Amino acid sequence: MLKNLDKFVTGFFVVVFGILWYCSSKYQIKQSHYTIVVHDIFGKESKINGIRTSFRTLEVTQSYISEYQKRFEGYSFSLAQEIPIIKNPAFKIFKKIQR
């Protein structure tokens, strides 16, 4: 019995860590929309006609920011991302039922 106890304990921890990994990775959301925000010399947000400001990939957005900084020296450009709201249904189990 003691000979197999270490195998049971190891198997138990492997299963527990596997379940924890599955539950934590299930709610990771990748960003799908990136925007460029333009600021003038005084730090106020402004718009420049003729430039593209919404992108789907981070690499392209960063490339456009570096290009715009070379072309428009009086402005500063930054990357804006929206953080999506994650609704976790697992916590509904612990909520009190309201009637």
C-alpha cells in the first residue's frame, strides 16, 4: 500500500493542476481591435484627416505609429486597447438566489 501511495498522490496533484490550468486558460481573451489615438502638442486628443486609426493586429498598429511619428512631428501617437468584460459563469454557483 505504501508502495503505491506516492503514485496516487502524484496522480492527484497532476489531475488538480490540470483542472486548474483548464479553468484559468478558458477565460483568456485575445485582443481583436487596436486603435491609434492622436495627441497634439498640448496633450489634447485630436484627429488628423487622412490617416488610418483602426487595425486588427498589434504589429501593423505599431508599424503605423512609427511611420506617423516620422511624418507628423507635431503630434504624438499612442496605442489604445479596450479591455473586454469577462463574465465568469462559474461564480454564479456561489451567488445567493434572489427571488
